[in-house]
Amino acid sequence: FTSCNDLPRAAAGALDDELRRRMADRVEQLLPGYRTFLASFISKGAGAGGMLEYHQDLTYTDERTDRAVLVWAPLAPTRQGAGALRVVPGSHL
């Protein structure tokens, strides 16, 4: 489930607005001068498990001219095999 894709458009927009409003001060503190473009909830759902294969997240930014930053804020503890992220050296190429 991804709120920006799976909710009705009006509800997704309202949630996006609320999340960005609540995060604005902290984002400005951590990333001064950046503008938040999209905020969303993503959930695998209760009982969902297993490893997610390597994948590339889509971006709305032309990274040849601008810089995109993704802020991930898990709402539950993470560990290897349960929500952990891994950096793959060179994958940005």
C-alpha cells in the first residue's frame, strides 16, 4: 500500500499536505533550502514478509540538473530481514 498511489486522489492529496506540514520544521532543519515535493505512507501490511528484491525507486526529479533526497522514517523497529535498507555501492551509476 502506498498512500500517494492507492488512496483516492483527494485523500492522497490531503494526507500529503498534512504530512508535509507536520514535517516542515524538521526537514528545514536537516535540509535547509530544500523543498518537500511528496510525502506518503508505504506499508507492506500486517504479516507481510520476505525480502524485497533490489529495485530502483522512481523519482520526479531530473537528477542531471537537480538533487533529490529521500527521507525514510520507519514507524516500527527495523532489522535485517524486517525493513532494513542496504546501500549498494555504485548503484547510483
